[in-house]
Amino acid sequence: MASICKKRGVMRVRAAVMVQGRTRKKWFPDDSRTSMREAILWEEQARKELQEMIRTDQPATTATGCSVKILDWLNGLMDRYARTYATKTYKEKQSCFRRFVAAVGPEVPVLELITPDPLGLPLPSRILLDYFDGREDAGSGYATNKDRKNLRKAWEDGPRLVPRFPRMAFNPFDGIERRRETRHRRYVPAAKDFWKAFDAADGQDRVLLLTFLHLAARRGEVFSNGEDKPGLTWDDVDFANREITLWTRKRVGGDLEADTLPMTDELRRTLLWWWENRPARRETVFFCVTMRDDGQKHERWGLPFRSRQRFLGKLCERVGVKPFSYHAIRHFTARHLHEQGYPIGFVQRILRHQNEKTTRDYLEKLGVTTIRETVEAGMPRVKAGELLKFPEMTATKKASGSDNS
């Protein structure tokens, strides 16, 4: 039944259903009445689905009764994923599925990924356990967990997207334990480093950096992907209403959605300058204007930027600061707003996260300065002219202390 529990420090509603030993769970974003109502409705639907699955399921031991093979399953998904996911996500899943097919075999029936325990309950088969053990040995815990996530989602999508895929309440990838990961702290440039690089830029490059800074934009929202998204265009810049529209696929299902942000006076003046002084009339705001040493235009002159990554690395190297990426500028903006005391809801609006928890998790990794200053402000202070004194330790205490170290 639906209940309110704490998950990662946030009180949220958790829905849970069990039918004949088979369970389903779902977390909702907060502990509001709306979430509780949605959880109750979800439980009713999930209970009906489980009851129907139990009525129609084949036993997990009848693997030969399923005609769907590993390759049929994953190829069927990729055909559908190509229409719903962004290019980056699609390629990640494609790479994962290729590894899995190569290791497991294309002709293995999907039900051989499940084996019954002595009591007849389904468990992940040795095929799966060996795959993930080998993946961890060859890669890392992070890479292994990413494969687990993609394959778990693929199994979940199977009955809906692949004909004759077995409908089962049990997902064998749920039975694979997550591996330990080493998470590195996100690099955020120091303010002096960013402004040093900014001051060394000129022309369009200066406009570009200011755009990333004031909009906390993702790289894919400013640059073209070469397919269905041209990047930031002048149609997205509304000088009259002082607004800018950014298009993103960072949504469930990979849909292209628009987010409208206010345009600061400084950014408006800068973009107006670029509008009036750009060397060519182009649909996109930012495009290649590189000239060769012989005075001829670069072969990509006038074409929209696709990444522009080398420019930023070379700029940082030229001014002698640690290289940072365009996404690090987004981190820099988020950290600055956080340290200035702006509420979570405001930062969430600028970052354009759908869930406030995403913003909180984001800031937990970026708000180190604020946390440190808050702790220091609350610490007791030593009186002027005095030093903290510690009691002298006797030889006995020192000896006993060394034993406990």
C-alpha cells in the first residue's frame, strides 16, 4: 500500500503492490496529497496487471517455448528507440546491446536469462551473472551499472514493443546487484579562471561564453546536432520580450521540448551587438567564421557549430587555467546562484530540471563553498590572543591511544 518514506533525504510517497510473491514498486516526487492520490491509482492498475500476468505467464523453466531470441528482442527495440531517443542515448543503448549479444549469443532464447531456484521462484540465470562479472572485470562498476540500467529497461519494454515477447512480472536484471562505483567530484571552474578565459575571448567567442553563462545552457541546446536540431537560432531570441527559447531532448522519451528563459540586459546588449556585426546572415546564432592563414575562408565557414570544443580547451591553455567544458559553465552558474542564496525553486527554473530533487542532487555536488562557509559561521571562535589548548597526554594514555588507532 502507498506510504510516505524518506529516500535520499527527501520525504516521498512510495507505492508497493504484491500479488502471489510478485512485487512492483514506484516512488513519487514528494509527499503531497496529489502524489498520494496518484500512488493509490497506480497501485490499483499495477495489481490488475500483475494478476493478469500471473494468469497468462509461462513457467520460467519453459525457455524453449519462447520463440523470441536475444537478437530479435534487442533489434526490435532499437527500431523503436531510433524514433524516441536522442542520438546520444540511442548510441549508448546500441553499444550496450552489441556487447550483450556478442557475449551471450544472438540465438539464445530470452527466457534462458531466467532460472528457477529450488523453490521454483525465478532468478537471473548463470548467463547473466557471468556477463556482468565479465563486464566489471573488463570495465568498471560504473560501466557495469549502466549496462544493467539499459538492459533492465529493455526487458521492461519488451512486452510492449517486441511481438511475442513473454509477459512476466519478474525482471531478471532486477536480480543483478549493483556494483560499487568511484564517483569523481564535478569540476567547476573558479570564478577568476572563468573570467580570465572570458576576458581573453573576443567577437563571437565572447558572445558564446556569455550565452552559456547567463542561460546555464547545455551544449546540445546551443549547438546543432546535424540532424533535426539546428541549435540556437535567431527565431529563438525575442529581443522585444527579453526572452530566449532553448530546445532540449533531456526529457523522458527524448521528445524535443522548448524552455523559455528571461534574457538579462547584459546578454541582450551582447546578442544585439552580434546580430548587427555578424559577418553573414545565418539562421543560427553561432556559426563558423574561421579564416585560414592564406586569407581564404575555412571550408565550414558559415555552417553552424556542432561542438566548438577545441576552442574552449585552447583558450584555457592560452591563458593558463585548468581546462573546463561548456557544461562546467552550467555548473558554475548553478553554484554561483546557490551561493548567492537564491532558493532551490529559482535555481531549478534556470537549470530547467523537471524535478526539484534533481536540482537538489545537482547542488549537493556543487555547493561546497556555501556548506563550508555555513559550518565556519556556526563554529565557536577562539578569543583574541588565545590558542586552543589540549590536555597533556600521559605516557599511559599515549600508549593506550596508539593501541586503538
